[in-house]
Amino acid sequence: MLAALAVVIPLGLGGAVSPVILTEQTLLLAGPDGGRAGVRYAAGVVLTTLVVVVAIVLFGRAVSLPTRPHLDATLDLVLGLVLVNVAVVVVVSGRRGSPSRKGGGDRNASGSRKARAAFAFGVFAMATNVTTLALIAPAAKEIARTEVDVAPEAMLVLVLVGLVSMPAWVPVVLTRVAPGPSQRGLTALRDQIARRRRRFTLGLLSAAGLFFIGRGLIRLLG
């Protein structure tokens, strides 16, 4: 289980570097009926993350990853290559300037959302968050191949979901504890992540991809 945590925690924290999710949440919280909208948005993000993680874990159990080393190693290679390719897409799209345009569009769209639509908005935001989903997949696969009982496996799933969805639920908690200072702090954090997200994302995706490619090759050759 500790070996799984060593993979799940870094990937989960990497998936939490999501300026889109954080931006939408901070704007919702600052808008009319922000408290209720923020809770619904966070619920949508958390639920979608949980469904994705559980689906991958159940699929991994169905094909018996822990008892099929060759298949497990092949999936390592596939996931590693996918992560590296996503990193290349991030670089190319960054050079074309598309992320900044997308961010502006997301921000404008979020300003017009009403509190009652926040849950569906959270579901959509996470379901279309490609870079975060790319990091969730190998982390969930790692949980699937870990030979543990149901309770430890459920804990691993909750750890991954909790880490990945931090940009959605942490702002809600902070604004409940200290509304003024937390709003200013979240805005500053959002701006910092937005400026450096491409480098963070590129580094995380590349490192994770190379890790899984290397582990897959070692298992196949061994």
C-alpha cells in the first residue's frame, strides 16, 4: 500500500494543479449566492472525479492487473506514452497561445453561470479537464494493481479523489473559515498557477510518462 501511495500522492497533487477548476470556483464564490454555488460546483467536481477513478479501478480489477504482469507492463507503457504525448500537446498549444484564449473564455462563461447550474458546471469542468484526467488514469491503475483489502483500496481512492479535487473544495472550506483573506489569497494563488501552469503541467506529465515507460520496459524485459 505504501508503494501505491508513493505513486498516487504525487499524481494526485499534480492533478490538483488545475487553474481552470480553481478559477471557476473562485469566480463562483465571489458571485451572487456564491456559498451555495461553490458547494454545488465542488460536489460536481468531486463526484465526477470519484466516478472516473472508481471506473478505472474496477476495470483494472476486471482484467486482473495484479495477476497478469505482461498486461500490467504493457499498460504502463501505453499510459506512459499517452502522458508524454499529452505533454507534447501542452507545449504545442502553449506556443500557439491557445491556453490563454481558453482561460478567458472559461472565465467569461463562469461569470454568467447561476447557482442552480453550478453542479452540472462542475461535472462538465472535470470531465473535460484533459491534463488532470491524464494524471488520474495512471494513479487509478496503480490502485487497481495493488493487492489490498477493500478498506485500504477505498482509502487510496479517497486520497486520490481528495487530492485531485482540491481546487474545487478547498476554496469552499477557506471561504467559510475566513471569507475576506481567503478570497484574496485564492485570487493570488489562481494568478500564480495560471502564469506557471504550463511548466508545471509539462514537468508533471513528462516525469510521470517517463516513469511509467521505464517501469513498463523493466517489467517486460525482466
